[in-house]
Amino acid sequence: MTADTIFLAVLFVLAAAGGWLAARLTSRPRRGKTKQTVPPAEIYRGLNHILHDETDRALTLLKNLAQSDSATAEVHFALGTLFRQRGETDRAIKVHQNLLARPDLARRHREQALFALAEDYLKAGLYDRAEALFLQLVEQEVRLERSLQLLVGIYERQQDWEQAVQWRRRLARLTQAPQNEIIAHYYCELAQQARDDNDLAGMRAALKKAQQSSRGTVRGALMRADLASLTDDLKTAMRLYRRVLESAPEFAAVVLRRLHGCHKPDAPELSRTLQMALKRQPELAGHLAHAALATGLGENSVVAETTAQFIKDHRALADLSSHYEGSHTEVTALLRSLGLAHLHYRCGQCGYLAAELNWQCPACQSWGSARPEIALTA
């Protein structure tokens, strides 16, 4: 017998006994009749159904035994939560629908049941039904903050970014917590959709709203630089890419790939951009060298010089270079061919590791938390 089965059996006994006791306390026995002193046989039948994994039959009995007392309602909520956590969303939905069908259910329990049912629909992937209930809960101001959070989460899953913006702003007004950076990400998502549709005007408009929402974000700067590159405004593109290198040098690998899309590796414009960034941000040198080793994009003279110095200062890499009598380009090629240089992205909130840059973490759903990591095992 599993722990869940035991827990379910205990809950059933509590629910059924609670209903029976409520009935006993609220009814007066007829004269000449003996009071019943044991719970009805249905309780034992229900236990038998549970022990034989016939949960649906047990739920039917529970519904028939249920009374309007609060103890019985709380047991229903516990049952529903257990089913949802076990992934049995159809049974969780049934439990909460049974509660809502009771005309004498107290208001607080009705609100709790509506919220629980919305969570059931969400867990089951029935987003339209969940959305409708959360909108109702928000209108009634029931568990308002949590309802808004889950409603916004639905719009994120459905990639309905306009609605996400609207309700995220409502959440910000309620909590007084800053939400501008997340809203900027929503506009960047709209900009990406416009780019995918080859709608550069729409992309520009969305990026303007992103910048108005939160200035100086890495993603916004990268996308504005991408837009400038797409429209052949390479001067603006290079300036924006340089700003990212200076403000967020850990994104060097991301920027380096884009820079190579704007100019050939030996282009003077590329070298000037990198030299200026290195001068303004001393920490960039190490990140740039790591990026070159992990991506193989080290053909530019400035990158090559920075990488060569990094190898010289890195004892293991210096020994490797000396052993193979190779240049930094050969060391880079060797590291990559042996799988000793890795570029990946780690979420700063939950530690989720990915091969691609995700602006929203697939694991914890946080926005803008991923950072490039380059591992060298030499």
C-alpha cells in the first residue's frame, strides 16, 4: 500500500465521518428509534474502493456523503490538491466541480474552489478555461496577486504578449514591485515576432516601447543593433554592440558572432570597435579570449592578440601551446576538436544549463537571468 493510498483513505474517512457527524448533530431522532452509533456502511465501501484503486467510485460516494460543513469542504480541497500534485487533473477537476455544485457552499469555500479549479485547468493545459476563471477571480478580487501572476503566466505560455503587458502592468500597480524589465522583454518578444514576419517597421516600434519601458537592457541593445544591421546602418549597429561589450562583457561570445555578421574579421571598423571597448572595459579581455576559444571566432587581429596573451597567462593553455608548438589559432582548434572549450548559458536564478540563450528560463520562467558561461578544461 502506497503512502498516497493511505493518505487518501484517511482523507476519505475524515470527509465521510465529518458528513455523518454533521447529519447526526443537525437531525433529531424519532421517538422510539435508537440512535445510530457507527458511521454508515458507505464509509467502508469507500475505503474498499480506495484500497482497490477504484478512486472514481470512492469520489462518487464522497459526493453523496458530503455536507455543507467546513471540515468536509477542507477535506475536499486536500483531496483535490493531492490529485493535482499526482498529475490526476481529471480527478482534481471533478472534486472541485462537485464542491461548486453545492448550492449551500459558503462564499469563502466557493472562491477557494474556483481558484483551485482554475489551477486544475492550468495544470491540465486547458488554458482557455483557466484564463476564463482567473479573469473572473481578478474581477472579484479573489486572491488577486496570485490570480494575476497565474493569468500573466498563461499569456506568456500562449505568447500573447500584448495581454501579458496589460496584466503585468496591473500586477505592478497592485504590488508596487518593479516589472519594467519584464515588460521590456515582452516588447522584445513582439519585436522578434515582427522580425520573423519581415516587418522591420513593427520591429522598430516594439523595440522603441521596450526601450521606453526599461532603458539599458542587454537584449534591447542587441536587438536594436540587429535592426540597424538589417537596415545597413552598420555604424549604429557597431556602436550598440560596443555598448553591450562595455556594459555586459560576459556576453562577448554573443556579440562576437554578431560583429562577424557585420564585417569581415580583418575589417578596420571591427578592430576599432573592439579596441575602444577593451579600453573602456578592462574586464572584456578575458571574456573576449574565452569567447574566441569557445567559438573559434578569433581571426580578427585584436581578438587574436587578446587570445594569445590570455593563453600565455593561462598556465595549462601555455603548456598546451608549447607542447604542440602551435599558435593560438591551433590551440583554439585543438580545444574545440577535443571538446575542451564549452559555451553554454546558465540561469542565475535556478542554475538551469542550456546550449542556447533563452531570455526566459525554461525551468523557473524567470526573465533575463541567463548568462553565458565558457568552460575550458585544458
